[in-house]
Amino acid sequence: MKAKTPRDSITIVTDSVLPSETNPLHNLFGGELLARMDRAASIAAQRHSRRIVVTASINHVAFNHAVPLGSVITIEAKVSRSFTTSMEVYMDVWVENRKSGGKTKANEAIYTFVALDDNGNPVKVPVLKPETKEEIERFEGALRRKQLSLVLAGKMKPNDATELKALFIG
């Protein structure tokens, strides 16, 4: 199986925020943004694996800035690391200023997907080869996030304090 780069999976979704998608403060519902990110991330994971993919977990979501009614948002998703049958997808969410056209990073998220065959069984995915400094940082962080998740789930036990420290500090 040929290795792939994050560039091979990049998915960019641009959409506007409509009145039916907002809360009483006229900002985009968080759940609406989560669904949009899930769709963008699943496309990125599918592009990497060329398989059916399912959401395994939402590892991190940061709602740093409200997204007002009428905003144009852009979600940029790409695979940040692949494991045996799973892929971590990192997303940045940008809000476009209506007047200037400038973009501000409003949110970010990390989702994990598992690739499946036509019978619903997990299948191996291609290795990911990061290229840029940011891709390398996200790639390295993905391993620590996975290890921490396994420790918290009781599926992995750190061998000693050094390994535990490495999980939290890197």
C-alpha cells in the first residue's frame, strides 16, 4: 500500500450560516458545526483510505469564537496521522469577514475514523507521510493523543513515570 501525504486528503467545505442553524444569540449552534466538521472529516478520511469510513471518536473540539448568523465559514480537514485501521483528522474552521474578506480561525477539532470493507470489517489504511512543519507537529501529537486515550480507557498502562510524563508533556 503506497504512503500518502496530508495533501492527498485535504477537504475544504465552505458554507454560510442560515437563521435556522442559529441559537437565540444568532450564532451557529455548536451541534450544527460538529455535524459539518464530521462530514468534512469523513471525506478527508475516505480520500486517504479510499474506503467506507465511520466516526470512531471526537477527540477534541475547541469553540474559540462564536460564528454569527450570515457568516461564511470554511472547514479545512486533512488526515494528520494514520494507524493500522484508523485515521486522525485535524480540522481548522475559519470565519470570513463579510466586509474585508479576511479570515479568522474560529474553531478547531480532531476526529478519528475507522476504515471498513464492504462487510463492515476494519481494514488497513495507508501510512501517512507528513511534509510541512505543521503536519509533522500534528502527526507527532496524534501518537501522544492516541496513547493518552488508550491509557484513559484502561487499554494501555504506562511502563513507568517517564512514559506517563511523555504522554502529557511530549
